[in-house]
Amino acid sequence: MGIFQGLTEFLPISSSGHLALLGQVVGLKEPDLTFNVMVHFGTLIAVVSALWSEVVLMFHGLQRFTETNVETVRMGRRLLSLIVIGTIPAAVVGLLAKDFVEKLFGSVVLVGIALLLTGGLLWWAEGRADQGKGLDEMLPKDALQIGAWQAVALIPGISRSGTTISAGLYQGFNRVDAARFSFLLSVPTIAGAVILESRGVFAAVSGGTWGPIAAGTLTAAVTGFLTIKGMLQLVKSHSLRVFSYYTWVIGLTVLILTRFLR
């Protein structure tokens, strides 16, 4: 489960959609809340480690201006503000529509359709790749629009990384910086989920079930780190459409099986 979470969280193939399919189609029992929280914590470790320089820069943005750090603090505050702005849409929609979104996980047909849409989105966005804008050129309105696309990814089967990378490409940013911003946007999302659902973690550890939790957290962190690094290398020179083919195959397979297994 740790390896699975580390892979699907950052590849543009929808981790939520795959988890829903495993639960509904394969019949995999969902792990308890404590394990889920710690596996997500592992992916948080992964993104912080893989994008350490950007994370450190954001922390510099929390400092006061001095004669020697004006430029660093300014850049840090700028990046931090973009992440905050980009997080707002998904946070608002998630709070207002939490119960509705949770019900969507019970529909295998919806997940199949959403995976097809994810593939179409990636295919379309690839046609706008390599337009050249860098992260240092991003404006608050760009971050807000990318964040709005992230809110759509609350639907299981719609990839969070896929939608945000596609939104970045649509806004004219180059592949690598679109991916970097997408991964940075996952930090407050994952951290918020870990904080809100962290009750019971210490009790589970003190109760002697720390072995599976540690294994899941470690594998999620390592796999997630390697996935992020791999994606940042892949988008430099390769098309995202390879993931379109994958999501189309999975989506069509789900819809076909759902029809024949009724």
C-alpha cells in the first residue's frame, strides 16, 4: 500500500480513482484511518525531500526582512503566497462538498468515466507544452486558476497532478515548472489531511502496531520521492500522452467490465 500510494499520488493517473477501483472491483479492504494517515505522511516526506530547495525558500518567506536577506525573503513570500492562493479553491470545495465527494467513491462507472476524462485532458494539454514561462513569472491569477482545476480533482478518477500540470501548461508554463508547482500544491493538501485525521496515530504506535505503519510510511516516502524525481526528468523531453493511453485503457476496461458484470 505504501508503494502504491507513493506511485499514484504523483503520477497523473489519479490515486483516488485507483483506490476506489481496488476497493470496488478487486474487493481490497481499505486500511484503517491510522495507516492511511501515515502513508500520506510518507508522501508528504517525499515531496518535501524532492523539492527541498523550494520548501526552504518558502520558509525563508516567513522571516523578517534584514539588510542581507531582502531578495530571498521576497522570493520566498512570493512562492508561499502562490501556493496559498492555489490551495484555496480545493480547500473551499472540499469543506463544502465533503459528504457529496465521499459518496462519489462508491460509483465505479463514474471513476471509469473520470479516468477517460483525465486521459483526454492530458492529451489536450500536451498540445500546449513547451511555451516557456517559468515559475518566477507566475501571477496570483495563474495560481488561482490552477487551484480551481485542482478542486475538480476531488472527483475520484480525475488526477490531481494531471489536472494541475495540465492547467500549468494551459497557462503557458514549461513542463518542468508546471510539474514543480503541481507537486508543491500537494504539500498543504496532504499536510492538512494528515493533521485533520491524525487522531489515533499515537495510540496505534503505543499499542504495538507500529511495524506495518512504519513499513507503509517508509515505502510511501521512498517511492514517492523516486516518482517525483522521475516525473521531473520525464517531462523535460517526453510527452504526457503516455499517461493518456494508460488512463484510457483502465477507464474503458472498467466501463466494459462494469457492463458485463451487472
